[in-house]
Amino acid sequence: MRIKMMKEEGSLLRKQSFIKGTMILLAAGIINRILGFIPRITLPRVIGAEGVGLYQLSYPFLIVIVTIITGGIPLAIAKLVAEADSQEDDAKVRKILTVSLIFTIGISLLFTLLCILFAPWITTHVLTDSRVYLTFLSMAPMIPVIAVSSVFRGYFQGKQNMIPTAASGIIETLVRIVAMLTLSYLFLPKGIEYAAAGAMLGVVAGEFCGFFTLFWHYWMNKRSAAKSFQNDTSNAPQTDAVTDKQTGVLKRIMGISIPVTAGRLVGSLSYLFESILTMQSLAIAGIATGIATAQYGALQGMIIPIIMLPGALTYSLAVSLVPSLSEAAARKDSKTIHKRLHQAIRLSLVSGAPFAIIMFVLAEPLCLLLYNNGEVANMLKWMAPVALFIYIQAPLQAALQALNEPGKALLNTFIGAAIKLILIVQLASNPDLGIYGALIAIMVNILVVTILHLQSVIRVLHFRMSWLDLIKVGASMIIMGAVVQFIFRQPSLVLDNWARMLIACTAGLIIYLVMMFLVKLVDRHDIIRIPIIGKFFQNRAS
């Protein structure tokens, strides 16, 4: 009976700390998303679209390597550390951390060496632009740093202490912003390839500072860990026993991490092949290397970040949806599952729609304001309508994961990725389409994956979309778009573009919010849930 009570008490404490930790990470994630957009705006102004293209071409390789090394290891470490910590087995926690560090350091150094050795071949034969060589080399030192940082993040997550992870993320972002802009500016006189390499070295500096933040938090807690170690040394096992236990720990880590890594590799490899096939297809279309690199940089480094910016809102909805649906599924409470999923999709649509409209109606002034480049505005206008599908994709995928259907989400993602890559080869190699062929392929991928996720959710839950809500959102978007367009084009507003945009967007958002209340897509209860603002409305209502 006592053991049962202790387990229930421990479960309750874990749940409370999980909620608190989730809120800490969400706040840090939103801050990082906003801060991370600063170099997205300023870097193209410093090194241009072509420089951004060189910078972006290295990233898919880095993401694949990092996914292979650390894909599921933080989750495995977190799970095993939490399990050992609940048993108050400090020696086991230390063993998990030690084995994880040895494994990740070893494999990350191996991949770093391979990157350096194969950099000349990859940058000349695979990426078609040899100028990316310096950026590729600059990326290499980041691999072991990210690997070790992932181990410490998993450790702190297992300890249910999210503050080190949140703090390291914010510090990493701040240092990265300053370093990449400073180094790219200083290296620019040597050439655009040096400027792109300088930007990548700025990312390396940020990762180093993020790691030192995590290690500092670990070091501050080391005294209590040292005391536990001294207490355990008298009962330390023999060398053979230690080796056997370390092998067992590694097997458990691999058993948990490999399936997760395999799932994440689909997305990472899709991104890698997308970059390779896009550049190869543009070369087949007869587009010069420098122009192709600039076009790819504009798409991946300028347009996609704008589209993904509102994702911070839908990401927070998706994260909060997982525990809510998991808990309801455990109780077999289908009514609550349907209610929460409806709320998540509705709020994703409501929160993402204004951004999609602004991106479509004010594409050219927005790109001029952010990048001083109006030529890329057409790509933004093309992608704006499918942005809504990106925003509702997150809660749908979260629902599948919460309902123990990650395999369906993985299959849907794989199908979408395969279609995207085939279309890139077919369309981007067409001289009449060029980079717009790749853009169409990405748009089709977004539509296909979202529709497949929705079909999977419908099959699992017998879920029904509220088509009336979609009609209400669509009508409100049209009205908002008309208001924004009308005010921005007013000849009586003799103001700079940014001031006209601010006035037009503010007026459009006010009209949109009024429409949301009138059609009852948003009510007082939704506003009360918003931090800080909600308290004001709650006090007024009481």
C-alpha cells in the first residue's frame, strides 16, 4: 500500500513538473523563433541571396548527420535517467550519462573526420557549386558540440529540469545572431564564399556557448552528484561487471533511440535530397550556377522562414495537445479527444489565417521591408495559400503521436517526401519553371502530407472536420485581405511603406478579430487562456 501511494505521489509530481517544464520550453521556443528570425532578415542584406544560398546548401548535410548521431538519443537518455532517478539510483544515472557521452563523442568525431575528408568531393560533385567548400568545412566542428549538448539536454530532461535546456537555447540563439552577422560582414571583402563561411562559423560559436551553458548547469549540480559517488565507491562492482552493465545500458539506449532516429531521418534525408536534386535540376534546366545558388538561397533562406514564422503558435498547440490527448485516450474518453482536436485545429486556423493573408496581399512590400529584395515576392505569394495547411499539419501529427499511431505519421511523411522529390526532378529541370518547379513540389508535399494526416486521424478517431468553421475562416480572410489591400493602396496615405503596412495590417487584424467574435470562432474563454492578456479579461468578467 505504501509503495502504491509513493508511486501515485511520484506520478503526480512528474505530471506537475512536466506541465511546468513544457511551459518553460514553449516560452523559450517562442523567444528563439522570434530571435532566430533576426539573422534571417539581416543576413541577406549583408551577403545577398547568393551568399545565403551557399550558407543554406551545407545545412541539409548537417541535419542528416546530427539526426543520425543524436536523433533519438536525448529521448532515450531522458527516459532512462527518469527511470533511474525515480529509483534513486544515482550510480545508474551516472552510468547512463557516461556511456552516452562516450558513444556520442566517438561517433560524432568519426563523422566530423568524414566530413572534412569528403568535403572536396561533396561540394564539387553533389552540390554543383564548389564555393560551398569553405562553408562545409566551417560546419564540421559543430557536429561533436551538438552531439554532446544533446546528451546533456536528455539528462536534464530526465531530471525534469527544463531550465538548462531553455537557457542554453536562448544563449545559443543570441550568440549566433551576433557572431554570424559580425563574421559574415568581416569576411565579405574576401569574397562571398568567405562571408557564407563566416556566417556558419557564427552558428558554431552559438552552439559552443549553448553547450557551455548546459555544462555550467551540470557543474553547479556536481557537488551533490560527487557526494553520491563517494557513497557508492565502497560497493563499486568489478571491472567485468561494470563493462557488462555499460554494454546493457548502450543496448537500451540504442533500442529506444534507433526507431526514433529512423523516423526523423525521413524528414532529414528528404531535406538533403531536396537541396541536391534542386541544384542538379536547375543545372539541367541550363541555369547558371551562381543564379541557381541565389534562387535556392532565396527560397530556403528567405521565403520558407517567413512562411514558418507563425509555426511557433501552432507548435505550442501541438505540444500541449499530446499530453491532453494521451490522458483522454488512457481514460478512453473519446468525447474529450474530439473536443481537444477540434479546438487545436480551430485555433491553428484562426491564428495562422491572418499571417497567410498578409503574406499574400503584401508579399512585395513585405519582402522589400525584410530583405530589400522585391524579386522574391512572387515565391512568397505562391506559398501563402498553402501556409494554412502547414499550420494545421502540426496538431494532426501530434494527434497521431498521442494516439500511439506514429507509424501512420511516418508513412504519410515518407509518401509526401517521395512525391516532392519526384516532382522536383520533373519540374525544376524544366527551363520554363526553374526554381518555381521546386516551389510547386514543396507546395504539393505540404498538401499531400496534411491531407494524409487528416485521413489517418479520421480513420483512427472517426473524426469529422467542421466545414462550417473552414467557411467562416475563409470568409473572414477574404474580408481582411480586402481591407488590408484597400488601406495600403490609399493614395492619401503619404507615408513610407513600413508605416503603410503597419496601418493596413493593424486595421485588417482588428476587422479579422471582430469577425472571429461575430462568427463565434473565438470567445471570451479562448481569450482567458492567453497568458497575461487572459488575466485582464478574466478580472473584467468577474
